[in-house]
Amino acid sequence: MSAALVPAFVQALPQGADYLRILPEILLSIFGMIVMVLEPLLDEKTSQKILGQIALLGALAGLGSTWFMAQTPGLAFWNMVQVDSFSVFFHVLIIAITAVVILISYEYMAVQRIRAGEYYALILFGAVGMALMSSAVELVLIFIALEISSISSYVLAGFRRHEAASAEASLKYFLLGSFATAFFLYGVALMFGATGSTNIDRISNTLRAAPVPLLAYVAVALMFVGLGFKVAAAPFHIWTPDVYEGSPAPVVGLMSTAPKAAAFAVLLRVVFVINVHAIFWVIWVAAALSMTLGNISAFVQSNVKRLLAYSSIAHAGYLLVAFAAAPQLGTSAAMFYTAAYAAMNLGAFAVVSHFANAGERYVTLEDYEGLGRSSPLLAAALTIFLLSLIGIPMTGGFFAKFYVFSAAVKANLIWLTVIGVVNGGIGAYYYLRIIVMMYMREPRKEVPVMPVPFTLGVALAACLAATLYLGLFPGRVLQYTQDSAQQLLQPTQPHVTSSAPVPAVSATL
Amino acid sequence: MRTDDLSSIILTLVTFAPLAGGLLLMLLPRRDRDIRIFALVISLLTFVLSLHLPVYFHRGHTGFQYEVDRQWVSTPNIHYHMGVDGISLWLVVLTTFLTPLCVLISWKSIHERAKEFFILLLIMETALIGVFTSLDLFLFYFFWEATLIPMALLIGIFGHGRKVYAAVKFFMYTMIGSVFMLAAILWLYAHTGSFDFAVIRDRIASGSVLQFPVAAQWLFLGFFLAFAVKVPLFPFHTWLPDAHVEAPTAGSVLLAGVLLKMGTYGLLRFNLGLFPEQARRNAPWIIVLALIGIIYGALVAMVQPNMKKLIAYSSVSHLGFVVLGIFSFTQAGLDGAMFVMLAHGVSTGGLFMLAGILHERRHTYEITEFGGLASPMPRYAAVYLFIVLASAGLPLLNGFIGEFLVLSGAFQDKPIYGILGATGIIWSAVYLLWMYQRVFYGNITHPVNNSLSDLSGFEKAAILPCALAALVMGVAPILWLGAIDPAVRAALTPFAQVVGRVVSQ
């Protein structure tokens, strides 16, 4: 049908394909709402299980729908959302993390006697925000998605509501987090001032055409602050240990992987697509600081959750090394790293949250003494995750570090690489401490270990499989990340530049 | 199956047979006897398989044999590239030879968690063989790091005394040493686009690697540090006595017998193979470190009250010979270095087994606790003497040939190196024989020693092959040197060119 016959406003409306491109987000939202609606209707005792199952179903539906999303690459909703293999990668990753976290939460919620349907709903809503972050190419939309995901995690952090630490975690996370997002918003505003646009592609084209104004540098730096907070990179990492210690363990597993992956996805777009390479030194310093501070602080921790919090800071540092490298290699290395890190860290937190028991009583290093004897399988699984975090061959963590440093060396960042590999060596110590506790010490006190429920078993098996798969056969995933990096970085044609709203070019296909 | 077919997969078989065995072992029920027998069968099978390598080895050829080259990951360009030459051939066989002996010696001494022990032992074997057979730098690093975990666990779980401290120290030293190698490997990949040893070597030799002259010294040092920690070269040796003393017997045997050779093998293969000019330039101070290691190791060994610590320090001394031989850049020196590696593996492996046998009976390694053992344990004393003499370098036993060749190589390089190195032989005779005298001769000072039982069947089965190997290696070294010599000559060709270049300038 010819365009002239159709009223202008109909053309401006989103087309069917547009909805396909955000299908995972739609499904996740719907299931989240179902959970919210059902929660007051069901009786208290049975509701937990059913709601959890609905949430899991939602996550799986979302995961499945990424396939449809992948079939319809292109822009949607007036150039605000871009579906390419890059965003599909992060969608799959984030929603898979969500599914695993829901699996872990089943047992946790029962043991900790937390009764709240909104827990699952919030996880799903958070996933919507994170998923949207990875496909949004409009800074304002990115901001909104960031807020959706952040607000969910602020609330989730406070779910152990009888614990003062949890309330503290939630409040701290909320206050500092809002502060940081404000920085991001400032960055967006300044970028709009500098280039007259909030669309990443258009910004990129504008900046490429003319000398980069100072304002753009400031804008990118401010955005980096906001995102640096989200990924817990030094010097914006101060909140991490307290929040991780106070929050429920499965939520920490979620917080340390999914929002980080989403924030890194945004950062990849901001750093490499907008391509203001002058913040190179900012990233260099942040990477070196995060690795070093994270590792050194982790040395003296006696609480496993705090230890893993500092380790996550160090890993954010390794990841940032990739951002200092050349765009093509850096992007694919960073993508691979987020996936490998998600698998191993989530696995570690799955074990920690199972082992913590009611009221999270058993979370210190001493509690892990003799675990190798009392629960060999659990200990073996945790060992593999820790070895992967160290970066020992045959695990995903090894290849992840390897690609990141390989990209850095290719970009001639010898010093950053040396700082990184030395950190990797030193960092082995504190992970090793946990392994030593589990296998080489006799238990000094009675720590009950409950049998592993089926759902947790599935979650652990998934994380293990992913960790080992990435460690032994990294080829396919790596190829995928390389292809998507290429797709992401190829210069885009300027879009139709009439006044907004403009129908998406590809939406009319 | 025709031997040609077998030759193409033999390395893969030998490398992964123990791992497969270890994985199968995981499925077996916890009946210690079955587990031990299974582990023994697997390790013997691996040994038999590995004998294919020397039997069908073309001795005249200098290049790599039994090569397999398959792509593992496309970008980065990682290959599953395996192959052996005369240098790595015998180290593989040494590994497969010692592992069944380790199983035998642990037969009675490991009661608790036997299943985990043998699984770790077999995994360890795969990683060790992999180190010697991989020709892809990435693959090499992969196996190199993979040896760390099983060894650290063997020490930390099955050791005694301050085992955890020793395990963590071992792990951290090696880990931090090897990350510099990782950085160097990454640099080489970034500038050559390949991890393949031969490709990188040829590209460096042809001078077509950008920025190589600037980075070469750092790359050399990156590799050197990783290997020096492993050897261990003075002053990086402090982890070794701790690890040895606290490790279980089988752990010590593999540690001394094979693990340390990873370091010297690495020096020979990578530091000499990839960076001949830098090796030449850095040789003087490395030789000084090696000489310090020889003499200092021997002197410290002499005053050790602990038998196992004494043997551990004697390793520092012996491995000093290896490094001295390698950096003399002479045919004799390198042949000797290779031979010392093998001889040391057999005789020090044997010594650790013997020390372990004593420990099982008395639960101590203190030399003063013993004395006059020759009368209650005559067979044990005889084998012990045999191995001690082999280790001290008595002619017609294996220690002599290697040290003789190393010293003659060192003399060719600079007489003073030879003279200082030769004192090491004297020292080694002193500390070993003195220890032997204190343990076996004189009167029995502790009544409990009167009732010590002599070698049991399993112990004999473990130790006699070592003694036999020591004898055969001493009488007919040509069986080994025949394959080593051409490989060493090939390894030395770039040095002739380097010398030529220096002279023509």
C-alpha cells in the first residue's frame, strides 16, 4: 500500500516487527505482572513455589523469544532500540542469568522464610531493564532502562528485612546508586548539548564529522562515572562490599553479573561506538585501580560474600582492560568475559547461598573448613568456579582473561597487561584460601550442610556446564562475539534526519 | 593397526590416557583396592603406550615427530599442535615411567581419600606429558598451568606437617612466575599472529617480527622467570624444600622427577629456541646463578638434619648442573644437561621413594633418629646405597655420564665454570655419603629401629625399576643420547649463526 494513502500518524506508529524486537522485554514484563497480580490471591504457604515457577516460566519464555528477536535484526521504535547480534548476545546472557537466579532463589526463599511474591516480580522487572539497556541506542532510553534495573535491585538488596545489614545495604545502594545515575544523566544532557542529539549513532556521526568539542569529553567521562558505579569499578566501588554482604545471596549473584553485563554493554556502545578515545586514560587508570584495589582488599576478608565482592571489583578491572584496547578485539574480549564471569560467579554464589543456611549464618571462611569432606560434590563445584575465577586452564575464566590481555597486548598496552597478569597471579591467593579451607583443614565447628535440592542442582549444573564449555570449546562463542563486535562497530549511515518522531527505516519492511 | 596410523595419534593417546583413566576412576566405587589396581593398570598402560615413541623414533631426524596439528580455536589462532623431538621424547617417557612407580609406592601409605589421590595423580600425569609434547605456545601454557592444581592439592591434602603453607607457597610462586610468561606469549602472538612454536621461531630468526629488538630482552626475561622459579634456580628456590618436605612421597617423586624438568625443558626449548641472541647475552649471569645453585645447594644440603630436605637441596644442586650445561651452548653441555635431567629424575625419584619408605615405618625424616639401619634392613640399605651412588655420580651409573658431559661442556665454554661446577660433584659425594653413613652404619641408637621391617613386595616393585634404570643408563647411555644428540645439534645451530654474526661484525 502506498504511503500517501495512509495517514501520517499511522505510519508513525510502531509496526509489528518493532514489537518482535522487544519481545523478550514484553514477555518478561507480562510474567512479572502476572506474579504481582497472583501474589495476593494465592494462600501464603503455596504461593512461593507457584510464583517462582511462573517467574521461571517467564524467564524461559523470554529466553526462547530471543530467537524471534534475533530473526528480525534492525531498529525499532523510532531508532531507539537496535537489535543486532550484540544485543541478542546480552539478552540471552541476562535472561539466562535471571533464570538461574530464580532457580537458586527457590531454596533460599524457603530456608530464609522470606515470603514475598514481589521478589520474583522484581527480578523479572529488573531483567527487563537490563535487557533493554543492552539493545537501546538512545541515551534517554538507556537511562530509563538503567533506572528500571537499578530500582529493582535497590529493593531486592533489602529483602532480608529483619537484618539490619540488609536494610543498610539497600539504603546505601539506593543513595549512592541514585547519585551515580545522576552523573549519567548529566552526561547525557551534556552530550545533547555538544552534539544536538541523544541517539548514539547520530552522536557518533556528528563527532566523526567535526572536531570533538570539549563538552563531549566531559559528557563521556560523566557517563563513565555512572556506569563505573554500576560495574563496581574503582574508584566508584566503595558501595560494593557492604551491599554484597547485606543483600540476600542469590540477589548478590544477580547483582554481580546481570546488571554488570548490561552496564558493560552500554559502556561498550558509549566507548567504542561514540568512540571518544580520549577517555582512554580514564579507563586505563580505572582498570589498573580496580584490579589492584580489588585484589589487595580481598586478601584480608574473612567473609566469603565480602571476599567475592572485592573479587568482583577486581574482575571489573580485568574487563575494563578490554575497553582500553582496540575496539574490535576489545569488544569481543569484553563480551566473552562478561559471559564467562557470569557463569562462574553465579555458580559460586549459588553454592554460597545454599551453604549460608537460615539467616545466612555460615558465610565466613572458617565455616567452609572441611566442606570437601562433608559435601564433596558441592565443594568440587565451588572449587571449579574458584579455579575459573583464578583463571586456570580448562575453565571459562582462563580464556576470558586470556582474550582480554591478548587484546591489550595487541593494542600495545604492555604496562596495563603486566599490571593485569601480576594481579591475576596475586589474586589467586584469596580464592585458593577458600579451596584450602574446604579441602585441607579439619572442621572446627559443626556446620550443617543440607542436601542439594533439585532446582539448585539444575542451576549449578548449568553454571558448571557453561564454565567448562567456555573453557574447553570457546571457539563458537568467541566467533559470535567477534561477529557481533564487527556488526556493532561498522559505521552506520546517518538516519533520516527530519524532525522526530520518524518511522524507523527498517520497521516498514 | 599399522604403525603409521598409530604414530599419528600416539601422542594424543599417551597424553590423555591418564586423564581418561582419572575420569573413569571418579565413577568407581570407593573400594581402595580396586582403585589402586585400576590406577596402576592405567599408568602401566600409559607407560607401554609411551614406549611406542622411542621404539619408532627416527633417530637421525632433527625435527618434530609424531606431529598432530589441528585447529582448536580459529581466532585467536590456537592449534592443538603436539610433537616430540629428541629433547622432549625422553621426558615423556620419564613421566610415564615414574607414574606407575608412584602408584606402587603409595599403595600402602595412602589410606584416606585414596580415590582422590589417584585421580589427582593421573590428572597430573596428563598435564605433565602435555607440557612436554605441546608445540603450540598457548597449549603449552595451558598444560603448564594445569599442573599446578593437582600438585598443590596433592601436597595440601595428602602431605604432612605444614602442608597447607607448602602447597600455597608452591602455587603462588609458580603462578606469579608464569604470568610473566603469559605476557610474553601474548606479545609474541600479537606480533606474529601465531602461537605455533616453529612459526614463531622462524619468524624471529628471519627478523621479520616488528619491534622485536626492543622487546626481546623483556620477552626472554618473561620466559626465564617462569622457568627459573620452576627449576628452581637460586634465588627462586625457596619454595622447593617446603614443598618437598611436606609433600607425600609420590608427590615428591613427581615434583623432583618431572616437575622441575618442566623448567629446564622450558629454558632449553623456549629461551634458547626462540631467543638465541638474548640467551647468549644473558648467559654469564645465568651461569653464575647456576654455579651458586650448585655450590650453595650442596652446602645447604650438607647441614640438613632432615633427610628429605637434604634430598630437596641436592635437587637444587643437580638442577644447577642442568642450567650450566644448557647455557654453555656446547654440544657436550646440552647433551649432558638432557642426560642429567633424566638421570636426576630416576635417581632422585628413587631417593624420595626410599625416604618415604623410612617415613612410613618411623614417621620422621630426622637423620639423627636413625643409625645402624643396615642390620635390620639389609636389602633396603643395599638399594639405598646403589641409588645414593648413582646420584653422587659414580661411573657406570647414570649420574656420572650427565655431569661429566656438562662439565666438559662448561670447560669448553670457560674453564672456571668447569672448575667451580666440578666441586659440586665432590660436595654431592660428601653430603650423600655422610647421610648414608649416619643412617645405616654405626650402632642402633634408638631401640625402635631394631624391629624395622625390610622392603615389602610393593616397595621392591617400586624401587627396583629405578635402580635398574640407573644402571642401564650408566652402562649404555648411547641408547638415550642417540636420540638426544641430533635434537641438541639442531637446537644449537642458531648459536653457530649468532657467533658468526658477532664475529663478522
